[in-house]
Amino acid sequence: MKQIRAIYPGSFDPLTNGHLDLIERGSKIFHELIVAILRNSEKEPLFDVAERRAMLMEATSRWPNVRIDTFSGLLVDYVVQQKAHAVLRGIRAISDYEYELQMALMNRKLNAQVETVFMMPAETYSYLSSRLVKEVFRLGGSVRELVPPEVEKRLYNKVHPELSMAKQGKR
Ligand code: PNS
């Protein structure tokens, strides 16, 4: 059987349990999965690339065929550089589809050799996004079920440092 190396690109600001669910699913069907953090995003991130990389490394260390990397520039160029064959993206709901289709077709236009594979995360995570995690956490809501423990800890340190010691002890 052909061995397929896939790239799972994204901002991961921060990593959520939805991303992790997809990484686990991807690690089961691809021989190698590279989780690639976009370095030159136009968005103002909460966590810098080194922090996002550290969170991903901690949370994915249990899967030996998952590697964490960063990239800048065009995704298709990075895919070629890594000698990968596919791009993995998650679709949570119909609302994701239009944007994902646009990206997949643009990537195909740029390089017809690069295939995009869509997987669906567990339905428990269908409403989950990094943006909402940040908003809920900033406003004092709990994100305990939504992100891995190491991400919650870093959120406390970054966003609510005054609460961080007390809360961390309770986990
Ligand atoms: O998690 P995100 O923010 O939805 O990820 C978007 C990402 C990183 C996959 C996308 O912005 C991307 O691939 N950027 C790299 C630049 C590029 O290749 N742009 C053209 C893609 S159509």
C-alpha cells in the first residue's frame, strides 16, 4: 500500500480538542501527519508560534507518526517541500464547507498534484473554534472540556495570570 504523508495546516491559536480529535483521526489513516502552523498569518495571535508549537508537541506526543512544524508562504509549496501528498482539513458543519472548498480548489489550481482530504471531527466538537475558546475564556467562561489541560494552563497564564495559581491547583 502507498505510504501517504499528509499536512494538517492551521493557525492553532490555540489548539482545541477539535483539532486534537482530527489529528488523532489523521494519524490513523496517514503513515505520517505533519501538523503545520502558519507563521505569517495576518491575524494578531494570542500565542506566538513557539508557544503554539510547544502546546501541540505536548498534546500530540502520544502519536509517534505525528510531527509538528511551521511554515510560511504558500501551503502548496510547503507540501511539495515536505514531499507530502495530501492536505488534511476538518469540516465541522456546512458553514465550513464554502471556505474549505474555495481553499482546496485554489490549492488545486496552484498545484494539481496536491489533494485535500476532509475529515469530520466528533460531533461533540462541531461548535468549537479557537476564536470562541479565546472569547469565552477572556470573558470568564470555562474552557475545561474544550482544550487540552496544557492549553488551559497557558490560557490562564496569558489571559488571567492573577487566577492562574489557584485554578491550576484544582485541575
Ligand atoms: O486554521 P486556519 O486559520 O483556518 O488555517 C488557514 C490556513 C493556514 C490553512 C490557510 O490560511 C493557508 O493555507 N495559508 C497559507 C497561505 C496560502 O497558501 N494561501 C492560499 C490558500 S488557498
